[in-house]
Amino acid sequence: MSPDIAAVKSHLLSLQDRICAALETEDGTARFREDAWERPEGGGGRTRVLADGAVFEKAGVNFSHVTGTALPPSATVQRPALAGQPFEALGVSLVVHPRNPHVPTSHANVRFFIAGPAAAPTWWFGGGCDLTPYYGVEEDAVHWHRTMRDAVAPFGDTLYPRFKKWCDDYFFIRHRGEPRGLGGLFYDDFNELGFERSFALTRAVGDAYLAAYRPIAARRKATSHSERERQFQLYRRGRYVEFNLVYDRGTLFGLQSGGRTESILMSLPPLARWDYDWHPEPGSPEARLYDVFLKPKNWADA
């Protein structure tokens, strides 16, 4: 079956709407600001950012649909034969930076690419969700991973362990030698189930985000916290910045393809900090993040 780009676009716009509405409800005070934009080379999108909320210090939920005459290098790493080919790319990408250090940062992305000559195009889906806690809670880690496992289970027993490992490997800050968070799902260059089933898988991953994240935010958003915990949150946000600017393929694709810079960098937190050669005190709650949660683990079976 030929790819139905209109159906993909309709779903992604709906997904953006649903996620924004749910995050506004969870926050209770702030609302998303929307910027619709056009890209001179072709296409455009709508960027939505919530700032200074009661629960979410910053949240961005972007939709983009762009076209171009040549795929940028970040998109042809796995498909070098497509270098220089025309392309069309659609996606929703989001990052949520909570105010309370006991609410994890979260990220999700689902996307569709089609490239090459119109008579014989190459297409694929990609996406995933990952969680970045500051003060980890086993209950939350188990819930997150079980929700991700259940989302892809109807499409084959091997997908969750495969996509989980892919996520653990991808969201790894190589120059720090540590994971960004406790993972989730990640996949790219995916078309092995045919268009309809691959699209259904991607819909399931996108739809799993709210089911996985919102209960965690609701449980932790009123947890009391100290200035020490706030400063640790800002320190760990620095790691998030480092990954997004150095390794993230979505960021690199956006910048290399001449995308809208404000939309691409909406993933960065409003505040972060870097401290020279800082290490957590052994046995402290901060050390527990490193000792327990920043280590790959089969949380879904915990």
C-alpha cells in the first residue's frame, strides 16, 4: 500500500491537540502559545509553548511538515543512498520541563519521512518516548516502562526489548559516560510492518505518552522540595542540554535542513546550571539517581 501522507498529517495534528489539552489541564493555570510558521524551502508547522505554569516550568509541543530538495546528512546516516534526494518529513516532538524536581522531565517524538523519486519513494517511521527523573521513584519507572511495553505488544513480542535497548543506547551522553534518564522506547528507519501496521505502531507509541507520563506528574507535582533539590534539578538539566545540542538527531536535522531555530530549540529548559567537577555525596538522594535509575534495567518486569 502506498503511504497516506494526509492520514499521517491528520493524526499528528490531532495528537498535538490532545497532548496540549491534557498538559494544560494538568497544569491548571498556564496555556500554550501557538506560533504558526512557514519554511521558505517548503512546508511549515505550528509551535506551541507553555511557560511559567504552576506544574510545568516549560513545555513545548511542535508539529512540523517540511519538504526539501535534498535530505540533510543527519537523515541519511542509515540510508546513504538517499543523500541528495528530495524529501517530505512530518512529525510531532515534545519536551516537558516540570517545576517540581520530583516530577521527571519527559520527551516524546513521532515522525514520518518519505524521500526519493516520486515513482519509487522510500519511506519510514520513527519515534519514541523517554523519561528523565531527578529523584527517581520505582513506582514511576515501572509504570512508565510497562505502559511503553503494552503500547507496542500488539505488534510483536520482540519490539519492546528491541526498542528499549535502542532507547538506552541512543539517549546516552557519551562524553559523560552516562544515560540521560531511565529510557523508554526509541526506533527509527522503521517500515518492516508495511505502511498500515507501521503507522498503527507509531500511533500507539504517540498515544502512550499521556498514559505513561500524566499519572506520574499528577502523583509528584505537589511533593514538597528544598532549594538543594531545585539546584540538583538545574544541574541535571545541564545534561539534557548537552545531549540535545551534541547528539540529538532531531535537533541536528532541524538545524541542517534550515528549520525554524526557535521551534527546534524549544526543547531546552528555561534554566540550567553547570558546576565544575561536582559529585553527589555517597548515600544521598542525589547519588541514588546515579546508582539506581541511571543504569539500564528491565523496569517493566520489576
